[in-house]
Amino acid sequence: LKRLCTGPFPSDSAMEQAVPMLARRTYPELQSQLIVVSCYTRFDNLAHGPKGTEATRSLYTFRMDPSDGQMALISVTNDPVMNPAFSRFHPFKNVLYTCTESVAENGEIVSWEVCPRTGRLTKLSSSNAGGTSTCYITLDMECENMLVVNYWNATIGVFGLSGEMDDTATLRSMYDPNDGREMKARHDKHVNHSMNDASAQKERQSDPHSHAVILEPFYGRIAYVPDLGMDVIRQFHYDKEKGRLISGGAMPSGPDGRVALGPRYIEFHPALPVCYVVNELSSEVSVFEFDFKCAKELMSAGEKDAANAEPTLRLMQTVRTIPDAYPGQLNTCGRIAVHSAGNFVLVSNRGHNSITVFRVHHDLETPGMLSVAQIQHTRGATPRHFQFDGSGQWLITANQDSDNIGVFRFNLATGKLEWTGHEYLVPSPNFVCSVRPHLAVSAGPPVPAKL
């Protein structure tokens, strides 16, 4: 739907007529993949303040041509799911999970069946996320449990998956960094969490605000949670059998003594024992080395000893994501991604409206550290999210406040982004999920290697 309209968004009836026509012009299914874009449908119950257009449909599915990066809209959802804010595709089933974002009521974990041929999403199930402003989903290595983060009240839930096609999520445990205490900020009266001045920072950091949860890729038994409100990375021993997180303490998300960092996301390198944390408020990336010895000690510690565990991450470097001359209070970082080849790390800047590409240095005494390779404008406002396609050669940006997504060519050798001119009108896009449907559905996950 390349610039389907330049004025108001089309009506629901117009969309229903447009999608079948576009579907007839789509690319061969076996040579392409799906791109699912989620949209904000209701602004008044968000912690932050989008400036674009409220969507009437929550999920848009495009098919991408891998030869030139062009996309065609092939499906939009009819189900009234409010504010889907994060998506995760199942590694061996044609199931997409989304979670919904609201400060006023608990979020939902929604599962969708993905049709490889039409791109149609059929709602399968919905589960209560157990907290507000649900913002992140991770599946464990065995795809038996789902770890879910609720940003506003900072809780992290472990949900068991049924194993059926709908994979209904059932709550097994909930970790609350507030220990049941009332939050200082009120959901019905709070600052705009898109702002980054001193007053906004003060309120945003008056309470814990968990923003993501990932499992390290070596054992799959240590979970990391960036806490934007407390400027720390929390570490946990993930007890898969009991479906719970055992607190192992926390470490600063940047140099000791620094404040107003705002850790948002964390990503591991695909080959090195290194991870990268994007600090939303300070517009910085912190580079950490993974400590195998401390990790094994945390995994073997009892619940009481785990609380006093040594940090499993060691800070190596902190680098800025925007030019030094650009005022930091006018920017907040969004997404961080490590390219699958392991040579580049990318970060989106909301305010500067750019993506910064960092080169990963493999030839240093301590490999994994970063230097800036390029800063590229995203051709839109507030790039909340971006995603590579399955080949790693195309990058799709979601410009939340200008109601558009765009496609860039990614140079695998230099890390340079090149604008393709492929731009698509999508209301308030907040997340891009790259989906390569499974043509032959597997019976289960691969058996993890013994370590």
C-alpha cells in the first residue's frame, strides 16, 4: 500500500476492498516473507503521548519482495485488539504473540494463527498479562514458558504455554520489584513518558519500570531485565521447572555514579560473550562482557544466596547514540538490534529521528566494543522500532509520529543504510515483526546442546 493516500486514512470499508486487490499483486510466497506492523489504536491510556493518527485496525501484514525490498499490504486485522505493542513469532509454529499496552488496565497476551499464503491473522486466544502497559515477550529455549514484562507497574510474569496450537498462556509466577508497595506515580495523572526533560526524568525514575526481559543464549537460565526507573539491569536465575524467577540482584546500566540513564532494551551478540544495553534517557549504549564463572555460581546458588550473587555482566564501554552537539533532552532511544552477522549494532533515536549504526570490533583485546559507522535519518518522526528482514539486507523502520514505515537497504560489508524510496502509510506504527512462515510445521523445538 505504497502511499495509498496522502490525506486522511481510508475507511474500514475502503481497506476491505483494497487489501484483496493488493493481494492479487503480491510476490511468490516461497520467495518472500511477511512483515507484521502493530499500531496504537487508543492514545489516552498510554504512558507516553503519540502524535500521529489513532489506528482503527491494530495489525497490518505486508509481504516483502526480497529482491528489491518492496512490500505489498495483504491483510489487516478485524479483531478489536487495543494497542498491541510488541510481537514475537513462534520459532516452529505459525503462531504470533502480541501484548497490549494500557496504563489503566492489565494488558493481554494474544496469540494469532498466521496463514502463510494470505498473511491473515486469526485470533486464537487471549490471556491476562497480570500487569499494566505490557511491553515485552520472550520464549524460553524449550518454548515451554513465556516471560512477560509489564512496564507501568514493573512486574515480570512467567507463563506456561499449553503446547496446543493456541498456546494459551497460564500464569505460573509473578515477580514484583515493588514488593506490593503502591507506586508513587498515578496512572491517571502522570507526565508524558515521551518527554526527557528534568521533570519528566524525575517522575519516570520515581518508581521501577521494567522494560524488557531476555534469557542469555548460552544456558538459557539467566534472565536480564532492564529497569528504566532504577537505572539498573536486574539479573535472575530462571527456574524453568518451577516457572519462576529468582532474584540475583542488579547492576548499574552504565558507569557507577551516573543517573538518568534509563535502560530500555538488552541484546546479546550472536557469537561473542557480549551484550548491549540501550539507555533510553541518556541516549547511550552500554557494552557488557558476560562472566561465565559468575553465571554458573548464580545458577547453582540457593534462593537466599542468589540475592547476594556477583554481577554476571561487566561494563566495558559506553557510547553515545546521537551527535554531541544535539541536546540530549530532545531525544530518547527506542530499539536496539544486533545484526545477525554480528558485525553491527543499530539503535533508533526518537527526537533526532535517526538510526545510528555501530561497527562491532572483533580485532581488539576485548572484542565486541563499538564505534559509530553511520547516522541515518529515518524519513519520518519518532522511530520507535525497526526490524531487519530474514535476509538481513533490508531494514524496516516504524515512524510512530509521522504515520509511516520505510525500507532501507543495509550494506552487509560497511553497515551503511541506503534509502530505497519505499514508504508506506500506516497509522501510529509502533513495532515491526519479521515473520517467515513455517511451510512444514515442526513437532517441537530442537534439543538444546549439552554444555
